[in-house]
Amino acid sequence: MIGRLCLGLTLLAGLGGPAQAGPGAGTDYAPRVEMRAFESLTLSDAQFLTGRQEGAKPVMLAGALRIARAGSERLPTVILVHGSGGISGNIEFWQRALGQEGISTFAIDAFSGRGLTSVSTNQALVGRTNLILDIYRALEVLARHPRVDPERVAVMGFSRGGQAALYASLTRFDEAWNRSGIRPAAYLPVYPDCSIAFTGDTDVVPGPIRILAGGADDYNPAAFCSAYVDRLKATGRDVAMTIYPNGQHVFDNPIGPATPTVAAGAQTVRNCALREAADGQIVNARTGSAFTYADACVEAGPHIGSDATLRDAALAATLANLKAAFALR
């Protein structure tokens, strides 16, 4: 059934016949787009952290693979992981911008298959670590694809998806859940949530970690990530963080508000300190009790805001990081 679904979606994407160089080549139009279905699980954070799959629910997700160039060559590819609001304008921006540079993208939709459109105002609807597992399952899709160079795959995520992209680099998670045979060439979190201290979180795989964050972000404050980056650097890890001083949350979204605007009802853990307990539970470090979104530290109404100048800066930094990771000219 899965194979027939993938084949059907691929045929729909290719109804125009074989992709040829022509109008749109070298622009932000993709010569070919394939909708690829893949299996994942919906599970609790404790299940993910302990490796227990009993009671986890199989789920069928999908992603849009935009192949950057016509032909048959294997291309560098970036997995894009959306935030708690689902796929938005920033994902399309990165699809187009990277495609213009000859870099394919695979944008995961982690919500539709789970019956969700957004979790911004109720973050408890899906566990934080689910998107890490989705990344590993997406890697399996790319490992089988003839147009993807498995040695040149990177993971880029935004907000909640940035958290997933960041912690997908943990050695223990990679060893427990990544069955693809692909070790990403780079991890590129953008304004991620770094509020959870996972056990062994300074033991990461060799790929470079490059974080982009906004200095004015009161949704996922950069300070949490700065502290984590300092701990990683202290152990000799290949990590760097760029903070744009005036950057708001979702500064890269071209359809975001031009001035800082309250994201009404959106939940933020900006005042929480969380850690992984021995049984795999995420606990409130201040109370020692299992964390829930009813905890006093959880607040609502952080700001979001778009900034064209910072979007351009983020694109330039990302392209430089990808060219280094992929050994592109």
C-alpha cells in the first residue's frame, strides 16, 4: 500500500513528462517536485527517550521533495522541518532560495498525518521529540532516492522544528532511531527551543551544528541556546551560533508581520528550565515534578516579526555553511 501511494503521488507530480531544462531553469521553480509518503510514529517523549515503542501509534506522513536540477545526477539535499504553526511562508522561502543554488529540499509535513494543523496554542498535542523521529524517517526516504546524494544531506529546522534539527545530532538518539545509513553533513537549527537539558546532550555526531537566532526573540530566547553552545564548545564540538541582535521569532518568514506582533495564545517555555529524568520523563528543573503545559513557567503571547535584511543575512550564512558542509564551489 505504501509503495502504491508513493508511486501515485510521484506520478501526479510528474504529469508534465520528464523534467527538461527550459523555462524556469535556474530560477526558483523546481524542475520536478515529488510528494513522498513515509511512515513514522506518534509517541510520548518518554517512549522516544527510553526507546520503548509499546503503545506508539504508526502514522503516515509526507514531504515535498523539490529536485533542484533536471537530469540524473545526485544532488545535495536539505531536510526542512517546520515549527509549531506548521508549514508556512518561511518553508517556501527556503525551498526556493536553496533550489536556486542547485540544492534540493525535502520539506516534512509533521502535522497533517497526525490530524493537526498547528500546535502553537496547545503544545501538548504532540511530544517535542516526535519531530526528531520524523527527521530520521525522512532520511530513510532520501537514502533510497536516486537523485539524492546521501553524503550531502543536511537538516534545517525552525522553532520547534529547529529544536528537532538541533537534537537530532545527539549520538544516543542517532544510534537508537536512525536506520537510514545517512549521517547528516550539517545541522542547521533556526531560532530553536533549547530549554530541555537531555541526558548526554554534549555527545553529538561529527557533523557541524550552526545555529541562527534572534537577539530580540521572546518566544525561544537565544540565551538558552547560548548556554548549550558553550557546553558543547567546552567538549570540543563543532558548533557555532549567530545571533542577530534585533531579530524577532520567525524573522525569516517573508509573509510575517513587518513589526513585532503578539502571537495571541501561543505558548512559550521561555521562563522554564526543563531536564530529562532517569525514567525518560521531562521534568521541571525548579519543581522536580513532571513538566506539563499547565506549569506556572509556561506563558502565552510572545512576539513574532519578519525582517527582510535578516532574512538575507540568514540566507547568506546558510549558503556559506552548506557550501562548506557539501564541498560546493
